[in-house]
Amino acid sequence: MLANKMRLKQLTSLCLVTASLILFAGCQSQTTSTPALPEAKPEIAAETNTATSTDKQTLKTVKFTLSWLLQGVDAPLTFAIDKGYFANEGVNVQYQRGYGSADALAKIAAGQYDMGLGDIYSMLEFNEKNPDQKLVTIAVPFNKAPYAIVALKKSGINSAKQLEGKKLGAPAGDAPRRLWPVFAKQVGVDPSSANWITMEPKLRESFLLQGRVDAISGFSYTMLPSLIKGGAKLEDINVFYFSDNGLDYYGNAIIAKESFVKENPELVKGFLKAYFKGFQDALKDPTTGLDSVMANGDKLMSKEAEKLRLQIALDKLWVTPEVETVGIGGVDPQRLKKTLDQTVTGYGLKSNPAVETVFDGSFLPPKEERAIPPKSELKPLM
């Protein structure tokens, strides 16, 4: 009797052990079926959202270059990546930081990137010099250019006309600096009266704060955060936007090699559809969009600086009455033509290309899919 009880106890223990092993194996199998996602890097980020049913091995990679470092204005891209919009379109995005428009254009033309953010007007000059590597604009997310000349109020420069005869500073290849002759004539200033001082980009704002120049030119969302970091306050700064002074330029555009878009039309369409869904989300919830940028960035990024950049884009560069008509990413052909003419004059180009050879909107999603969200859905940036 005692022997039977002992055998029963041993059998029960064996069953419990076996059941535990089966349960553990099942849990382990469930845990390892979804591998951990790789941490996104500020230099390169790939679309890895597992919420999509798309098999990652079927995704087609798009190598994308930013115009500069990852910044608050890149919220549409990181938002679209985080939400799996690109994966849903069969696209795997790999992005890298940029080193300015000239560098981005050269690398896109060389095939190092498939597409990227760059300046339309710099592209105009590139195409004239490199007709065999023609680039084309396929979307214009920034409806207004951040081109500006900035001065401290204590300098007494309170209007663009008061820049005449002043000492101005910028890097040699700065786009607004190169367009100074056109800007000066537009506001009634003798272009030759200005004394331009050349410096490295990282020293531009320091030169202004130290009083070594009277004003500086560049992108507003680049200069303002740096000036504030250097001790200035927004209320102490005057910003003279080119767009407020007769030069209604478009801002950064999505640019690709013409041969690439012709060979990969569906891939390009899928990329733009996902990007503009992310753009709409960034308009509706810019706070979460900023969080997305910061999560994809590095520890050196300042959230306050990126917040200011994004706020400038929201207030001045992204949403305009024109966008309500043409949709996010579209252009007004007449306005674009006028700015192309101004660029040809300012850059001293030999030819003035037709709008349709510069901008190809055939890959854009339908306008209703690129509409500005209703005001009731737009949250403030917090």
C-alpha cells in the first residue's frame, strides 16, 4: 500500500514537471516569434514597424538624405516611419543626415541616395552644369522658403531697406546670400553697398552676437535656435523673410534623379503617399511628431531648439492659403515660374527651364489625400 502511494506521488511529480516544461517551451516560442526591433539611429533609420502585415523581405529600400541633421522639421518623415506608413506601401526607408543642398544633390545624382530633401533653386543650377545627371523635383513639402536675413534690434536695423551699406555675414555658398542682388533690388537697396563677410556655418550666429557683422543670412529655423542658444531672445531679433519682401520662393523639396523616378514609378508613389500621411499627422499632432524626432535622434539634440524649428515651420513654412488649393506638396506653376526667373537672374544662369522640366507632380497622391486637416483636428505644439 505504501509502495503504491509512493509510485503515485512520483508519477504526479513527473506529470507536473512535464507540464511545466511544455508550458515554458510554449512561452519561449511565443516570445521569440517577434524579434526585438533594432534601435533607430539619428544617422540611419529603417522602417521596421511590425504592426503591418507586409513581409519585411518584400519591402523595397529607398535611400533618403535629409538636408542637414535630423531636426524638428523632419517630423513628417519620422512620424511616417514610426507609424508603419512606409511599410504599408512596401517601402523600407533608410535615411541619413545631410550636409546642405549642394552635397545632397551631388550624392543623389551619383546614386548614393535615391531621393532626398534639397533646394529647388540649387537643383536648377546643378542641372545646368550636369545635363547628363538631371534631377527633378517630385514634391514640395515646404510651401515657403526659410530664406531670411536676421539682425539684432539693438543694431537699429528695423527694415530690410536699412540693410544698405551694412556688413552682412554668411557662408560662401549660402542660398539667401547668393540671391542678395535680387533681394536688394526688390527692397530698393543698392546690392553693391553691402560688405559681405564669409565664415564657416557654425560661426555665423557667433559673428552676429559678437557684433562682427550687422546681419546674417540663412535659413530662419537654423539661425534662430542658434542665436537663442547663444543668449539672444526672440523679441530681440528682427527677421526679414525673402517671402515677405517680394521673393516668394518655395522651400525644401523632395528631389530625385529623373532616371530613378522613371524606372521606379510605383516605389516613388508609395514613398510620397506614406510621407504625406506622416505630414498630415505632424500637422494634427505636432507634439507627438516632435517626440518622434527626438526618439530617433541622439542625446546631443535639444528639445527646445527642435521645438522652435518645428514651430517656425508650422507658423510660416508649411501651411499657406496656396496649400489649401494645391494640396500639401503641390505647387502653383505661375508662382514657381516667377521664382525660377528670379533665380536665373540671381545665379547668372544661361537658360531658363520650363516649369514642367523642374517639377513633376505626377507621382503625388490625389489632392484629397494631401489636404490640410480640418482646423478642429489641429493641436498646438506643446
